[in-house]
Amino acid sequence: MIDAIASLGRSSLNALVVFGRAFLFLLQVLASLDIVIRRFGLTVVQIYSVGVRSLLIIIVSGLFVGMVLGYQGYITLVNFGAAEALGGVVALSLVRELGPVVTALLFAGRAGSALTAELGLMKTTEQLSAMEMMAVNPYRRIFAPRFVAGFLSMPLLAAIFSAVGVMGGYIVGVGMLGVDSGAYFSQMQSVTDWNEDVLSGVIKSIVFGFVVTWIAVFQGFNAMPTSEGISRATTQTVVVSSLAILGLDFILTGLMFGAG
Amino acid sequence: MAEPVAEDSPHIVIENLRFRRGRKVVFEDLSMRIPRGQVTTVMGPSGSGKTTLLRLIGGQLRPDGGRIWVDGQEVARLSTRRLYALRKRMGMLFQSGALLTDLSVFENVAFPLREHTDLPEDVLRTLVLLKLEAVGLRSARDLDPASLSGGMARRVALARAIALDPDLIMYDEPFTGLDPITMGQIVTLIRRTNQSLGLTSVLVSHDVTEAMAISDHVVLIADGRAVDAGAPDDLRARASDWSAQFLEGRPDGPVPFHYPGDGYREDLLGVRERRDD
């Protein structure tokens, strides 16, 4: 019994230590952000590797999610004779929820895990240490540009996901199921509010981008310098990010639409 | 402010250094002086904290007690800015080379120059080629670090470590895992670099033959202390029991063959003494 309580205490303390370290790490990264402006080239390279290279998976997923929404939406709406409202349903689902959430989940799996593995390997092969010994601060040279790149790429990817999803819904709804093309877009335009829907989705994707990148970069920095350590850190990035995204989505949705 | 440093004063002074990692005491009371402009090797058995010592000198770790001065500056007390300024005058060669894997050989050597100077591209190119020529790898400049052998990676890392013309260079186990030819190349390079650039070289190693051959000064560490120090020949001549065991590679002696623990007999019989808490 005492052992169980002790181990519970120990694991809680360990978790708190990790939280503390993650927070201090974040502060250090934030304090190094001036490098992003001074040497924007470093960030551009990272935007390419976390953002541009995630484009394919985001576009393909967005297309399929939009097409499924088109189908499911149509099947439900047509019972009420409201098939014309399909454009609005597809767009709202995408910009409010699916765009930010699914993009963030994919982003965690594609870019987050890659970031963690890259940084973990840099740590294991002493590249970060070597950089420190060359008087190059890895927070500035390595962590800050990656952090900003992830944080900037996520909302853009979410926007692309939603846009492609709308087109996917169009392909199925208009192209295959015969919804009127004009009605699809005019419905969309009339029910989607810029502040309420689009902006709230953008805010979500910014928050998710921040959290996923933070987790990914920190896990890489904090990884045990062994192959097992990197594997564990990469898994942790995907698991913790996914849970954080879903949990935060609930809280943000509550904040944005709950009080309404 | 760093005090003016006399030509003949030691480059590195370590006094009563204490350092522990978790519960393990790495250094108990370590003191040593590393003379300027010479090759000094710190030798000790595996796990005696040799690499840790280099990290403490480089300010990557902080001591739990005692002091380390490099060039008259106390490392643990420097602000980040000053520490980084000091590190620009230190080169460090990691055992693995620690080359940046996303950059070519050329860019690896150019890395510290690009980070710390604003040299025009053609000057930078000349400098990098000079450094690469010094380690014999000028023609390998376009290779990827992944395609280099261990010895080549270490030579590129050496070129990178001397890119900023440091006054001090530290080598972490430079002889480990090399074939005889590469070993010879590295030994020559360390000696030649030391002479031609007039810098202080600090090696940590447990390869007795090479280290004794190359060094002007040797420090032996064990159990968290410096147990012996001096010129290689003196050390051989007046070695203590422990030093003799280490230098001659005897399997048993003051350093026991068996990892300390319960008695063999009790262990086999399954009798474990419970220690009083």
C-alpha cells in the first residue's frame, strides 16, 4: 500500500519535473526568437521541411475528408429536402473543427515526429554539444527556427486542408450527387461567419501549432541519447500531441461557442 | 574581466573539483594544472569521468564544488556571453566527430566561420580549404558526413575545431576505434597541430602507448582524484602501484578485477546480509 502511494507520488513528481523542464525550455526558446528576424533564412529552411513537405498528406487527407463530408452531409440533408445546404455543412465542419483538428493530428504525426527524431538524433550524436562548444547557441540556431516554422506552418496547412476539403465536398456533392453548384457556394457564404467560424478555426490552428511544435521540439531536446530513447520520444510526441490537441479542442470550442 | 595571463602560467587550473552525477561521485577532490602550449593527456580507466572533465572545462557542466580556470577566467562564474566568447577560443574534438549531418564536409568546417564571422565567400572558401588541406581532406570537401569513415570524420572534426584558430583544443578519446594507419594519421595530426598553431592540447584517453608517445605531460586520474602527474618518462620511472597497473595494463591489482559487491560465497549460498538502515 505504502509502496503504491510512494510510486504514485514519484511518478507525479517526475511528471511535474518534466512539465517544469518543458516550460523552462519554452522560455529559453522564446528568449531566442530574435534570431528568426535576424536570420530568417534559417526559419525558411525549416518551414520547407515541416510545412511544405507536409503539404501532400494534408492535401490528400483534406480532399478525402471533404468528399466523405459531402457524402454523409448529403445523405442526411436529402431526407429533409435540404440538400442545397450541403455547402454550408461541409464548410462549417471544416473551418470550425475538422480543418484545425485533423490537420494538427496529421501535423503531429508527420512533422512533429520528424522534428523529435531529428533533434533526438542530433543530441545522441553530440551535434548539439558540438555546437555549444563552437559557441553556437542551439536554442537560437536549432530550436527557435524550428519552433517558429511549426507555429507558422500549422495555420496555413489547416487553411489549405479546409480549402481542399471544400473542393472535395464539391466534387462529391455537385459533381456526383447533383447538388446545384451555385447553391453549394451561396449556402456556404451565407452560413459561414468570418469572425465566429473562420477566425475561431484559425485561432485553434495557431494554438495547436504552438502546442504540437513545443511538444515535438521539447521531446527531441529531452530524449534519452540512445536509440530506445529516441523511439520513445517520437512516440511520446505523437501520443501527447494528439491528446493535447483533442483536449484543447474541447476547451477552445467551449470558450468560443459555449458562452454564445 | 580576465586578468592578464603570463606566457608561462598554466592554461587550465583545476582546484579541488567536486562533481557528482546523481548519487555517483565522479570527482571527489580533483586538482591539476595543464601547461600552456603543450600536449597534456588525462588518462584514467573507463568511467573515471574523463569526458565529463572536458565538459566541465568547456562550461557545459557546472562543478558541485571547486574551481576551474581557463586562461585566468573561472569557467563556472562566466556569464553566457563571456562563456561563449571563451569557447570561441577553444576547439573540441568529440569522439564521434559530431559533424552536422545535414551539411557537407566543406560546410561543416565553414560552420563556425559562418556563425561567428562575416567573411566574404571567397575568403571563407580559402580558409576552409586551408583547414581541410591541413588534415588531408581537401578533396573530400563535397562528401556527406555519413559517407566518411570514423577516422575521416575525426579529421574533418579537427579541421572544424581549428577553424577559428583557437588557443586550446580538447580531444575526447581521439584514438578509440581506429585502424593502425588512421591512428598514425591522427597521432601525427595532433602533434603537428599543436606545434604549428602553438596551441595547448588536452587529450583524454586510455590508450596508453599512443598517449604516452604524444604527450609532454600526463595526468592520471582514478576514483575522482588525480593520482599522478608528470612527463611520461618520469611517470613510468616512479609509478605508484596503481599507475603501474594502469600503464602496463595488468588485469588485477589496486584496481580489482571484480566489481565490488557482496562476497562470492554468500552470493552463491543465497545469504544476503541486510544492512542496517
